[in-house]
Amino acid sequence: MSQPTKKVLITAFEPFGGSHVNPSEQAVQLLAGWQIPERRIPELEISVDLLPVAGGAAGLRLLERVRREAPDAVVCLGESATATGITLERVAVNLRDYRIADNSGQQVVDQPVVAGGPTAYLTTLPVREMATAITALGIPAELSLSAGTFLCNEVMYTVLHYAATEQPSLRAGFIHVPQLPEQVALGGRGRASMDRLTTARGIAAALTAVAAELRNGP
Ligand code: PCA
């Protein structure tokens, strides 16, 4: 008997911080275009969106989409200049403390994401299984305790707060991806990088673990 289809919303971020590309956007373009074999997960109906790197606006856009589409899971992606592999975030904190200005020019310091909200939320994605699925392909993956205090943490906290308060069945979390080789080369520093195809394959593998979790869930 075929499984009922589950809806997964995947988001990426636009470029920021003076860069012309964002590896999360490029990986999501490959996922959306069915350009990688691992993408074929019949029981998942995948939709994608691109979020602005703008405080407040990113979360509003994400929640508007979540309310409209009512997905079963939300997987948000963003770039990290320090990630050495595909990085599955475990915790979102109720803190906005931007190390640089966002794309609208605002640099928020020491503000909560949601006034009066809990200090933190744990991811509701099966991050351990996702990491295992990624590394099984020979692609580096790790779990992380903090998505930072910039936009990535902000959207992760925003969607987890929405789930906790309005849609408890919704699974949500955040994945940081390394910079592209060309970004690291431009920066002139010996940092880790990952090409877009490898990143997209890793994310697709992680989605198979999400699909398994949704299959077994309520
Ligand atoms: N990375 C930033 C915001 C946008 C992105 O791709 C972050 O780590 O918060």
C-alpha cells in the first residue's frame, strides 16, 4: 500500500554580508529542480522558498508560507562560514544579537526573537538520523548546539515557537551548510567548503530521514 504524501517546506537564504551567492540557495535550487538522484523521495511533496536576510521579515515570510501550506515539516537552510560539514542544529535560542548588519541595514543587539517566549527550543527534526543518512553517502555532517544569534537562529526559533504554540504536530529545524569553494577561495583563508551538488545530495539524504520520521509519526 502506498504511503500518504507528506508536505515538506524547505527554505534557503539570499546572499548576505557582501557575498553574491548563498550555498543554501544553490542547494535548494538543485533540490527543487530534481537535479540529483537522491532527491526522489516519492512520499514527500517538497516546496521551496527563499527568505530575505532581514530581521523580522524573514520570520514573517516563513510563517505566512507555513500557515498557507500547512506542511508536515519545515527544514530551513542557511550558510555558515565556519561549518566544516552539513551542520544539523539542535537548539534555537530566544536571542537576536547580530554580528553584522542584515540586508536591510539593521544590526539588532540583545533583543529576544519573541518577547516573553521560552529561552530556547530544541529541534523537532530527527537530527541524529539525518546526520547518519548524510555521512552514509560519504558527506561530512555534524550536530551543533547553536545556530548563532543572527537570522538563521531567528527563523529556527520563530518556526519552533509557531509549532509549539499553534501546530504541535509540525516538525521543524535548521541546517547550516558550508560555504562554496569559490567563496572560501575569495576569502583567502583555509576554511572548509562544499560544492553545491554535494550539499544538495546531503540535504536530500537528510530528507529521507525526515520522511521516515513522518511515516512513523502521528
Ligand atoms: N546564514 C546566516 C543568515 C543567512 C545565512 O544564510 C546565519 O547563519 O544566521
